[in-house]
Amino acid sequence: MISMSSTNGIRISRNIHINLKYNDFRSFTSTSVKQNKYDVVVVGGGPGGYVAAIKASQLGLKTACIESRGTLGGTCLNVGCIPSKALLHSSHLYEEATKGLSQHGITVNGTVSIDITKMMQNKSKAVTGLTGGIELLFKKYKVDYVKGWGKLTGPNSISVNLNAGGTQVIESKNIILAVGSEVTPLPTVPVDNAGKKVVDSTGALELDKIPKKLAVIGGGVIGLEMGSVWNRLGTEVTVIEFLDTITPSIDKEISTAFTKILKKQGIKFKLSTKVTGTQVIGDGVKLTLEPSAGGAAETFESDVVLVSTGRRPYTKNIGLEELGIETDKIGRIVVNDHFATKVPSVFAIGDCIDGPMLAHKAEEEGITCVENIAGFAGHVNYDVIPGVIYTHPEVATVGLTEE
């Protein structure tokens, strides 16, 4: 947030007061900009990318944002946080109507039923409203929105394969990579979202009927949230986890208590178990399971399998190798404290760099990165980044764990 002080200065959100006049503030932008020459171009329109683009434009920098999806908001708004929370809310209301109202003296006359089509339509409406709202913010703050796949072709240039056809070359003094992440594949369980039998988190948001049995591979945030949705709607949910505990990133004491609560809600667990193979047979899926430490195999049958074994950076085919930009062993872009890569004009934020893959973390990095580019002193305090699992009850964490 920026506000003008009575002394013609600027006060920014981190309580730093810079004594600049308005004309000095506007000097961040060149008055002789060539066509397609920007101060900042952001590649990726997710939470980190669109926030960075809007912030840059607010600071007077000529800005563009490149996004290939065709809608803004990234994974979070389109196929992640927002649609999953919509389904969590809808399923919670159904569970309250069927199990929770009577203790409050509320009687429902007749049968409470589910219309899964309307539930999915409500989810889609929430997504459309929010993604469309970001486009309006881009127009309001004069951020140029380029729909297409952007690839680095130099320290200050990007080639964009436009969704509408053709190619556009964009030049910029600074480039911010906010390319996000993708579902980590599990070789023994190939995903086929179109078949609606073995799905990832995206496919789990598009199921058109309530399965009798759902096997969730991975006891992390995504698996437990989506497992909770279908459990509330009447599905028999079994979570299969390689480790001996769910949610390994939180305190063991909390994780243990959380597991007990989920079991009371009807979710089953197979811990210290790995999946060595899957086979789609007719209307179901047969899984082959083994103890993580080795041992006798067993088979497990389910109507639908959800693969939720985490996410990985989405950094392929964006020109990193050609420019000599380093990545680590899992594909994360290596940056310094100011989010700069080995190429000083190219920066990276969000899921494609080290740290928790959280929307609000990416947003804060985007703001900080832009502030640094603009000459301010941006900073992210990684010790106070919160995390929430939106089950019921919700599980919230912040800071270091005891372990």
C-alpha cells in the first residue's frame, strides 16, 4: 500500500518514508519508451505474478504480464485453493444439514440430497468471478495482459507464442519469472483426469458423481482437504501415506491429534505404505500396496484414486538453460536475497524458487521483488509465514516446529 504524506513524501507498507516529490516518483518510467519496451514484464499470472504486476504498475513502472492459461490467478484461483475451498464449504453445509443441525434443535423435514452438478457450478462461478476480477484490476492499473507462452530469449527479451496464434517479442528492463508449479507425477500411478478414475488434484475438482470409495495417495494438505470433501458427501475415503504420519511438515503432536479427529470423521488411513502399481479395471481401480520398509504385497480396490503426492516447480521450456540461469536438483530457480538470478535483469518468485508453495508467500515475494527493482528496501520475513489446512477443524501453523 502507498500513501502520499502531507510533506509530499511517500509512505509504503513497511513504514518506510521516502521524501520524494510526485515528479520524482514518476521518474521510474522512461518518457521515451519504445513499443513493447517495458520496465517490468512478469511471466506467469498466478498469485505471485499478478500481484507483482499490479504493484509494479502502482509504483509507476510500465508493466506487462504474460500468462498462457487464458485466465489469470494461476493454479490457486483456477484449479487449487479457490475451487477446493468452494467444495469444502458446500460439503460442510451438507454435513451440517444431515448431522449437525439436530443438536441445535433444528429439524429438517424430508430428505437432504446432493445435486453434484449444481455444487460444481457453484464452484465454477466462484472461480470465474475472482479470475475476472483480476483482469479488471489489470485494466484499472494499466497492466498489459499478454495471453501466451513466454520464453526467455535474452537478458531483456521474451518471445511469446500467443494463444491466438503468432509470436510476439517483448523487451523489458526487468523480467520476473512467476511460473509456478505443477503436480508431481507418481510413476507407479499414472494420472488420467479425462478418465475420472485415477486423478490428480485438478481432476478431483471435476468429478461428476460421488464415488463409493476413494483412495487418496499422500497424506498432505491437498489430499486431506479433498478427502474431507468426498468423505462428507458419503464416500468411503482411505488415505495411503508412505511415511508413518500425515502432514509431516507440522508438529508431530498436532499431527497425531489431527489423525485421531479425521478417523472419528470416518477417514481411514494406511500409513507406512507405498503404492507399487495400479490397474484400471472396468468401473474401478486395483492398487498394489507394500509396506514402505518392504514386505508382502496386498491389493486394494477403489472406485477413484486421487494422487496428491506434492508439487514441483514448472520451469521447463522457459529459456533458463540458454541464459545459464541455475536451477537446483528438483528444478527450482536459484536466486539471491533480492530474488535475482545469475542474470541480473531476471528475477524469480513463488513456487518456482525455494520455500513453501503457498499463494501468500508468492504474493509477498512479488511485492518485495518489485520494491527492490524500484529502489525501495523490500523484505520477506520467512519466519512468520502461516499455513492452514482447511479441514474441519482447520489446522493452522506459523513459525518453526518443535522438531
